[in-house]
Amino acid sequence: MASQEPRPAESGPETVRRVAELARLDVTDAEAAALGAQFARILEQFRVLEKLDVSGVDPMVGASLAGDVRRADEPVPSLPAEALLANAPRRIGDFYGVPRTVGGEEAG
Amino acid sequence: MRPYAELDAGALRNSILKGERSVREAMREALARIDALDPALHAFLSVHRAQALERAVELDRALGAGERPGALFGVPVALKANMCLEGREVNCGSRILAGWRPPYTATFVQRLLDAGAVVLGMTNMDEFAMGSSSENSAFGPTRNPWDPARTPGGSSAGSAVAVASGMVPIALGSDTGGSVRQPAALTGIYGLKPTYGRVSRYGLVAFGSSLDQVSPFARSVRDLETVMAAISGRDAHDATCLDEGPLAPEEPGDPPRLAGLKVGVPREHFGEGLEGGVRGACEAALAVLERLGATLVPVSLPHTGYAIPTYYVVATAEASSNLARYDGVRYGLRAHGADGDGSLQGMFAATRAKGFGAEVKRRILLGTYVLSAGYYEAWYGRALKVRALLRADFEQAFGQVDVIAGPTSPVPAFPLGEKTDDPVAMYLCDVLTVPVSLAGIPGLSVPCGFVEEGGTRLPVGLQLVGPSRGDARVLRVARAFEAATGFSRARPPLAGADGGRA
């Protein structure tokens, strides 16, 4: 129902900060201000989409012509752990090392 | 013996098989040309000099031993830096992936190698393929060989320039919203975005997964057909890949006749914002098709004006999801937050802030916004419906015509720096290519003439669009146009080009 849809052109530095948190991206105050202004302009242009009547139109979620593809449920070899870990920014044994998230001293 | 830079891939292979030059000599010619031209053009991010020469020796040995040469035997190729080749740096034009070496090789790259090609290096690109000028590369822009003060377009800028300047006869790019067709137009070469699913995406770093297609550049239509035959076809590693064999050329034999062919001319592609010289060159090209026997039919694609916002909602939404993987955990850059080593969340946010450039951040945030609770239906949901309307426009037009023709880009190559401060102006570069991407159908940019701007001659591209799975048809029309005109044989003026001569 169109009447339940929020007005989709909210923008500005506050929106940028809220979205940046969702996107796990630090933004500085200067970036938030600049991006907020750009968002306002971009979304204003994009509001042309609101003018179209899309009732009864099925969404096109992709362009694939391949249909539903399945393979046999059988194990197949994957890449060796060593090859994958070779790009790790930090490695602890056969694991990716990250900052400790729950209590205690950090290992490694 | 004809100089290396004048040969397309087919002619270079023939020259090697005739014994005019060895594969090793061909590699030396290619590397000499890169050495002479690339300091000024910056097409390559890395050149695999030693590996290319080693492989050349192997190929020469195999030929000497009587092995059957593949369709791309001895042909040097360049890959956009978002394509996986095991053990070689693939950084996507981004600081966040600087130094990353994939542990596997893309299906389409392996198929090029199986056909006898030699990978010479990785080419420059807008960061994560987001941009239309190469200015979003973290490693500096690529320059247009027709005028180094101008952009070659983007995002597959380096691959386009490597082909246009004769460093390599063929190269691969990726096209999400025009990233191969637009730089092909702006540098005077061919660039084909195939039907979605024609080429496996396994090993292509993802940007917009419902739009991305591996797409070749070449200086002849015959070369495009050879590359497509090599890289296309089913692949168990990509569930969106068509369950079909490799693409075979339609009606072999040159030049194909166009009698009976109906060419749709969409009025919306010749509307406002189209530069006069571009319009003139494209209208002249349509007259050539008519002379070759085709009938021009006016058609309408009524939702064209909605394509840019639809594309930028869909593509940024998909990008925000695809790029969530760059968080400093498994590969690439890792930075620590203001709280020092303390928090995992702080590490994610600091890594991404430091690693991504301005345009990538803008698109991640825009994509996150259109997918966020409360806004999803109004933006993303609505864009998917408009996408269906855009596809229906084409389906309706293809009920009347065999192919559609119009300009690839509304403007020729523009000066570097002209649009960098205005994202909306940059997005408008894609107005004629994104509808084709959204519909998932093939589009081929064909060199079709020149415009004069400030005393400089700049190439213009004609976009030939086919119905779904109509790749071979647009190639056939391009082959007829190529035989009747000389635009694809025109080469840019290049300082230092003699360095590549044998």
C-alpha cells in the first residue's frame, strides 16, 4: 500500500551517520556533511521513480535465464585452507586472528 | 612482416603459425610497446613480464612438438584487475585489496589460457568498477590515447586503452552498466557486453551480481567472435550461467548481407543531451546499415528516462551487499579503530573507512540506505518493478525489429577532472548503456566515426543491441558494418609508438 510507505527522500548528515553505522563504515563529520548534501541531490533526482504507476508489475529480481539450478548433494573438494589463509591480515594457527570480542586476554 | 601493433589477434596468430615470428618474439614486441606507451597512458597496474616470456617459450616448444594450436595461440591478452588469476595481484583499483593474490583462477581466464593466450598483466579500473572515467582508481587515472588530457571512459579503462593503443590485440573488461561499451566508444574500438549468463562470472570480483558480465574488447569483430567462442558456455561454478555451449558465429563468411534486417532506432536514444557530433556520426552509421540492405524502423523505449535512477538503486543495493565482505578479517587491508585493538566492530568500520575511496563509500551508503528497513519497498522494491518495465520496453521493440541501434555514449571523451565533483553528471554518462544492462540483453559498441573537439579528433561508438541470446546477431551486423567502413582501422596518434615496432 503506497500510503504506508515512508517518504523516501530523507537525507542529510544524520541519515548518512545512521546508514554508515549499518554499513560498518566510519565517516568523519566533514564526510557526513558532504555526503548528506550529495544524497539530497541524488535522491531528489531519483524521486522520478515515484511518478510511475507500478501497481500490478512483478519485480524483476535478476536477469538470469538459467532457472533453478541444483547439483547433486555430494561433497566436492574445496580450496586448501593454506591457500585461503595465505591472504589473512593476521593468522593464529589455522584461524583468522581478530580482536577478542568476549572477555579475557587476547591470544596469539 | 607487418608490425605487431597493426595485427588483430587472428592475424598475429597466423603470423606465428606461418613462422614469421615466434610467440616469444611477439611477447617482446608487446612488452616493448607497453614500455614505450604505458608511462604516459597508465593502462596497466601490473605487467607479468617474466611469466609471459616463460609461457611464450612453452608455447613455442609445444608448437615445435606438433601440438595443435588453440584459437588464441600466442596472443597476448590483458585482464581488468577484478579478474582472478591464481597467484597474481588482483586489487580492483582499490587500496582495500592492494596486494591480494587470489587462490584460484577464473573460469573465463582459464579458458583463454586453454585457447593458447598469454596473460600480459592486469589493467587499471575505477575502484570496484564504480565509475565512468577511471578517475576513481586508487592508483591514478588512465589516459585516452586520442588525447591524453581526456578520459578513456570507465570503468574498464586500462583494458580499453591497452587495445586501442596497440599494446594487446584483445583484453577483457567487465560491464555492469556500460563499463566496457562506453570506454570502447571513447577509444574507438569494439566492446561487447554479452547476454547476462553467456559468460561465467566465477572469478570475477562481484559488484552488481544481477548486472555484471565479463565483456571483451577488440579491434576487429572477428577477434570478438573468437574470444566469445573461447570464454562463453556453461560452468558448474556459476548457477546464473546459461546451460549452453560456446557462442558460435551466425552466418559465417564475410561480409554478411543485411537484406531484410530490421534495425530499430529508438527516439529516446536520440533525444536531449546528445552531443551534435555524436548524433551526426550515428545517423551516418545508420545510413550505412540502410545502404547495406537493412530497413530502419522508428521504435520507442518509453521508460528510458527512468533507467539511471533504477540502475543506481539496483546496482548500489547489490554493491553494498557484495562489498560487505571487505572487513579486514580474511584478506586485504586491516585497520584498527579509535579504540585501538579493542573491538571487532571498530576494526570493521576503520578498515572500510581507510580502504575504500569516495565513490565506493558513496555507493555503499546509498545502497545500504535503499535496502534499509522502512525504505526498502519505496526504493529497492520499486526499482525492481521499473526494471521489469524497462525490460518490457525492449521485448516490445524486438517484436518489430531484429536489432536496435543508437549512440553508446551521449558525449565523446571528456577532459579528466570535468565531472569528478559532480556524481550526478558522471552517472548521466551511462544513460544509454544501463537500460541494456538492466534488461540483461547484449550490447556491442562499434566504432562509427569521429567528432572534432578543440582541434582533436575523438571517436564515436554506435551501440548495437540485440534481444536476449542475440549476441551472434549483433556481431553479424557489426561484421557487415566493419567491412563497409574503415573506422575500426583508424588508430590514435601516439607519441613514442615506434618503440613497439619490430
